[in-house]
Amino acid sequence: MGGRGLIDITRLRDKQVKLLQMYFLNKPVTSSLHLAVAKADDKQTPLDLVRANANELPTDEEYNNKVKRQCSQKALHGRPPYELSQQYVDIVASNKWLTNADLFAETEGFLTSIQDQVILRRNYKKYILKQPDTDELCGRSGKESETIQHITAACEELAPTDYVKRHDGLAKIIHQKLAEAAELIEDRSPY
């Protein structure tokens, strides 16, 4: 869904606690030691075996839906899920770059932070970090608010230089893919 597939360590911990609880609660039938531990653990350990049956863990689907809802309600992080939910968007094609783009991990992380709009720009400093003395106007053109959208596609100062380089870089990637498909080259360089 546009994320990098990072493991939620809190969810992982909760699953492990639940597995250990099930182990201890199913074992007392054959072990008096496990039975004694289960009766004595009244908030003594993270397992809290006295209340273990009351602590039901949501299913993976329920948990993922909850996380998606929470993310979609955030001002910045909610934008990519909102954009992906539009009926004119092909979700699979839009997220394919995360699995098939052959990117370095650092590049993927940088692109994800751009997508989430958490790059430290003047607009971000003023409106998200609430730094009152920050000028939000673009440092190059000085005309519009320095947002990710402005920098990537609308700054007239960047148009004759950086946008052309980006265009040419993309053309090199397409050229390389076509040459690979036609078996004209053997070695390929990551982009």
C-alpha cells in the first residue's frame, strides 16, 4: 500500500507475548510448575498470565486496517493513501516501484520521504514544525511556497537545469531497459 514493508516492532512484540501466554496456559494440564507460574503472574511479567485470556489480539487484517485508518487521518502521511484510494489510480502500478525498481535502499527511503512530504523544506518548517520566523517562499525563485510539489515540478529557476537533468536521467533508464529487452547489452548499471 505504498509503504516500505517495515516490520511493526510493537505488533511483533504483542504476537510473541500472545504465543508465550498460550504456551503457559496450555501447559498447566501436564506441568504443575507451569500452573504455579500461571497463577502467580498477576502483572509480574509482560505476559500477565492471570488476565491472558482477556487480552485478545486483533487479527493481522484488523490491525492493518487500524494502522491504515490512523495513517490516512494524518495531514501529511494521509496524502499518499488518499491519493491511492482514488478510483482513477491503479494501486498495483503506482506501488510497483517499491518492489521492481531496482533501487538502492537509500534511494528508496529518500523517495518514500518525498512521497510522504517529510523533507525539510521551508513550507514544512513553517507549517508542520511551526517555526514562526521561517520564510516559506522558495529559496531559488522567491515567488511561491517551497513545497515538494513546487520543487519537483513548478520552480521556474529549476526548469532549465535540474528538470532537464531529471528528464535525461529517466530517458537513460528507458534506453537501458529497451536495450536489455532487445539483448543489446549484458551489463546494466543501477540507477
